[in-house]
Amino acid sequence: MKQQVVSRALEAMAPQERLNLAEARHRECEARLRELGRRTYMTPAEQVEAADLKKKKLLAKDEITSLRRNLT
């Protein structure tokens, strides 16, 4: 239910706003991945977090590409 509300809110946003949000998510994921990458050893929980962040970063990148294509 909550996911549907968020999806509808995103769809109602202007494409440029959605692009800005996707770029911000991508930067946040990249920053956290860099932080985790500086560690000598990652705990199992951190390894799972890194894998999840990589997936989220890729989803954000795909969304950015799609939005940029539609804006031009």
C-alpha cells in the first residue's frame, strides 16, 4: 500500500524533479559504497549492504538514463 502511494507521487512529479531525485539516490549509494570500500574487512552484514547498494545504484542509473532520454 505504502509503495503504491510513493509510486503515484513519483509519477505525478515533473520529469526533471524525478531526474534530480534519481541522481541524488545514485550519489548517496556511491558515497556509501566508497565508505564501505575503504574498510579492510567488511562484516557479513556490510557485504549484504554493499550488494544491496550496488543494485539500488544500478536501478537509479537506469532510471537516470531513461529520464534523460525522455527529456530530450
